[in-house]
Amino acid sequence: PPLTPLNRFPFSSFEERCRCKKTKPTLSTYLAKNYSYIIHAKVKSVERGNCNEITTVVEVKDILKSSTPIPLSQVPLLTNSSCQCPPLQPKQDVLIMCYEWRSRLMLLDGCLVEKWKDQLNKRFKRWEQRLQEQKLRTARSKNQNAGRSGRSGPPKPSTKNTNPLVSGPKKAIKIRNGQKEINPKKV
């Protein structure tokens, strides 16, 4: 059949109207993105609502991570864009890693969708363990640094230049952690 000009059918195929960035399933991506839900699901349908919303209905087979309860049944994934990124087709068996917003499951550009393989489950569990370890290390270092930081608590009074009658220019006084504190002119 002859090729049809693109402008006659502006929405004839996904590739013509949308460019999605491919998110690679790596540990560093997983640690950086900190997804709020991860499910194994089968895509049932993809429906376009208004011009800026797509609803992808999936049958949830397994919940690997979630911050709100997700039923093991058909659930909608919302895309608040006219482009569905990452793209999904009905009957695909996939692992979806994305975010929840106001107790709704979102499907957004930058989220991760992979064709389901059983080893993905093991890989995800290793990644989640690393993420929890990273969060624990971050929390520990914040707690340790809180006692040392000159920023926590009220500023310590300087022992230099305590005479209230001195009216010179503003002076920079070094404090313990190397930062400078500006002393306003005293009256």
C-alpha cells in the first residue's frame, strides 16, 4: 500500500508523536529514582481520556513494593500526558517501577518498565536491600553530623570584640567550623 503523509493522520502511531527516554534497569538508576511502587502486571488495555491523560489498565500479579495498598486485581495506571511513556501494549507481561501520587498509581516518563522475567524478582530484591542500606547510611551520617555542625542550635557568642561602645566597620569573625559570621555595627 502507498505511504500516507504523516500530517493526514497525526496520531497514527506512537513513535510519530512521542519520544520517550529509555530508563535502563540498573542499580544506580534504582537507587537514584527511589520508586514508590513496583509491580508485576499484565497490561489489559490502554485508554485515552482527555488530551492530557492516558489510563493503562493492568492486572496486578504481584506487588513487590508499595507505599499504599494495591489490590491483586485490575488497577488503572495514570499518565498525565498525551504521550504514554514508557509505552505499553495490551497483553504485555511486565515489571513496572514508578510513583504513587495521592494514592493513585502513576505511569510517567522516567519510570521503568521491563518485560517480565523471573530473575527480575531476585534482582529487584537485591536492589531494594541496597536502597535500604543506603538510606540507613544516610540517616546515620546525618545524625553524626548534627552534633558537629555549627548550624544546629543558636549561634555561639563570640569572645572577641564584646565591648558595646565600639563602633567600627562590620568585622568578619571566624567561628569554629571555618564559616564567617558578620558582626553588625553596635550602637
